[in-house]
Amino acid sequence: MKQSKFLSVVFHTVAAIALMSASFAYTPVAHAQETRAQAHIEGLSRQPTAEAHAALFDANDAVLLLLDHQTGLFQTVQDIPLAELRANTVALAKIAVQAASPIVYTASAPTGPNGPIMEELLEAAPNAIYVGRQGEVSAGDNADFVAAVEATGRNTLLMAGVWTSVCVAFPALQANAVGYDVLAVMDASGDVSKLASDAAMLRMANAGIAPVTTNTVLSETHRTWNRPDAASWGALYSELVPQYRAVSESYQNAQDAVK
């Protein structure tokens, strides 16, 4: 009788562990940190040390994850102007396309009240990978989403979504806990209040997740103007920061005047 009870306890314990392991079972890429440290960045007059290299994310190791940018959820966003949120999300997608970084996006119940994915995203990144979830609140609990991220072979996750405190924070915390490098793009994310957004940012930052902005992602991906596609990067800066367009126009006019 005692042996039967003992075996029952063991069985339920193993089952519980298996269930927890199945939730967000990300497997970070082996030796990703070493790979980043050794990567050569074209266009720099001095290659950074391994420590300096690791301080900034490597675009060659990054995947962009866009979580629940759905029109129904947009109607609840109160912490950022909706036009700015949409524009920054599109800019993020274009940055990833320019850098040839994979993009995975997902929606929670797109046929329900949360609504469909914003149209501009599909136009900006037509080759992005879409994963529809089966009701999971956290994308990290969806097997297909996790598999899509793992299939990229990348260890740096750039994450943005609606709501920040749920759709971004939950999978970000889960991924961070198993060894991924996670950055939360705050101005391409939205929440029901500034308090909710601030609390989410603090929670993620305390766990080691870096809060960044779209402009940071652009500059950190770009890294140098000494590259053959510099004009394309300049166009992205002008689109993301309208004031920068004035800088470009002034410079171009000055160059034309010299000629």
C-alpha cells in the first residue's frame, strides 16, 4: 500500500514537471554568446572587443517577434498615440527586412474581438512568418510559435506587442528565464494605461530584459554609415524620425550647392 502511494506521488510529480517544461520550451542556440563575440562587423575602423561586442545586440543573431498587433486591441491602448504605435511597428518590420533578420508575428484569436493583424505590417514584411495561436494568452505557451522561433537559430529576441504587460511581458519573461537575450521595444508596444506599461517595463527590466525604443533598434542594427546600403538606412531614419528628414534634406541641398 505504501509502495503504491509512493509511486502515485512520483507519477504526479513527474507529470507536473513535464507540464511545466512543455510551457515555453525554448532551447537557446548553443554557444550563441561565443559566436557573437567572434562575429566581424563590416565597415568599422576598429572591431570591438568581445565584451564591447556583447554589450550591443548582433543583428545577425536577432529575430523580431511581433505579438498581437491587432486592431481590436488597439482600441484599448492608452499609453501611446495609436498612430505612433502603428508607425513604429511598421518601422521595426522594415528594419528587420533591411537587415535580413527573420520576423515572426502572431495573433491571439484573430477572428474574435481582438481583431485582425494591422494591415501595414503585412505590407511592410510580406515574407514574415505568421503563427496563429489556439487561445494561449502567452505566445510562449504555443508550441507552433516556440518552434518557429527555434527554427530561426537565433538567440536574441526583439519583442513588441499589445498589451505590453501581457502579450510582451509574459513570453519575454519566459524566454529570458531559459537563456535567450530579450529586448522589449517599448514604443512599438501599447497597453491599457501608462501605469500598466511602466509596471511591465520595470518587471521585465528587473528580470534582465532590456527596454529599448525603435530608434535604438534602428541604430544598433545599422551600426555604421560606412556601408554600401547607407542610403537605404538613411531612408529608414527619415521615415522613423521626421525631423531627421530635414537634416537629410539640408545636407543634400548643401551638397548640390557645392556642385
